[in-house]
Amino acid sequence: IHELEAENEVEQHSHQEALKELRKNDRRLKEIAFQAESDRKHQLHLQDLVEKLQSKIKVYKRQVEETEEIATLNLAKYRKIQLELEESAERTNVAESQLGKFRLKTRSTVSVGRVAESHEHHESTTVRSASALRSSSVRPR
């Protein structure tokens, strides 16, 4: 009986140790399952963030493309206007040059006309020189 009681005690102790190890392993299994669930949720959250960021990237790329198109159009307009400005400046220079030549020619003609009129004045009558002066003063400059 003592032997069976001792054996029973050893078995109960062994059984207690097995239960203790079972609870310990069960706790560890629950911790691992909880960690796995937490990791899964975190992975889903990160995947959602990745998708949102990818959609933002697509929007930004589209905006960059649109901005580049606008910039290209504006650059073309700028170049066109710059060319027109250069052509206009060239036409202005030509017109100013022609105006200067015309004024010089007009001044020369008026001066020659006045010199001729003064010679005529001395040689002709007063009435005749008055009409010549009137005609020279009416000429456009």
C-alpha cells in the first residue's frame, strides 16, 4: 500500500508538472496567436496605407504631367511673343531710320527751298516773294 501510495504521489506530482507545462504552453500559444492577429491587422493597415500612397502618387504624377503640359504651352507662348517683340523692335528700328531719313530729306528740301526763295526775293517783287514764303511755310515737316 505504501508502495502504491508513493507511486500515486509520484504520478500526481508528474501529472501536476504536466498540467503546469500544459498551461504554460497554452499561454504561449495564446500569446503567439494574439501576436499573429496583431501582425495581420498591422499588415492590413500597412497595405491600406500603401494603396492610399500609390493613389496619391498617381494623382501627383497626373498633376505633374498637366503642369508640364501647361509649362510647355506657356514656354511656346513666351517664345512666340519674344519673337514677335524682336520683330516689332526690328520694324520700329527700320521705321525710325526711315523717319530720320525722311526728316533729314525734308529739312534739306526746306532749307534749299528757303535759300532759293531768299534769292528769288531779292530778285523778284515783294508780292511774288510773299506768295513764295506762304507756300514754303505750308509744307509739312
